[in-house]
Amino acid sequence: MRLITNHLRDLEQATLECLEVPNEILPEKFHNNKTGYVGLDKIDKVCNNRDGISDYEKKKAEKARRVELYRNQVENNGEICYEL
């Protein structure tokens, strides 16, 4: 059983991947001169890199979140319901 937070996280990622912003309303450093627009997922990645948040750190935070989730499940139910 997937938790609603997992569905919301998936929805957020899907939204970032499907929405695109035209170059005209973006700062120069975000422009994609080939297509004339940039996906929000690319903008998010550039901002994370600028702010010093690496993919490794995101994966590490996700792992910590899952460990906490599984720990709570074991304490409450005595078993783990793994996420897919």
C-alpha cells in the first residue's frame, strides 16, 4: 500500500516534467536556445545545483525518509510494507 505522500511526490515530479517555461520570462542562465523553452524539472535541477543540493544528497535524504517510515511501521505493526 502506497502512502498518499508517495503519490503526491510522484505527482510533483510528473508536474515538473510536463510544464515548460518560455525563454522570454526566464533569466539568461536558464535559457534553452535550441527549443525556446525550458522544463520546470531542468530549472529545479539548475537551482538545486546552484544551491549546493546534489543528486546524492537528495537520494540520501530519500533513504533516510524510507528508513524512518519502515522503522515506524515495524514499531506499529511488527512488519514492513515496502514501497514500490
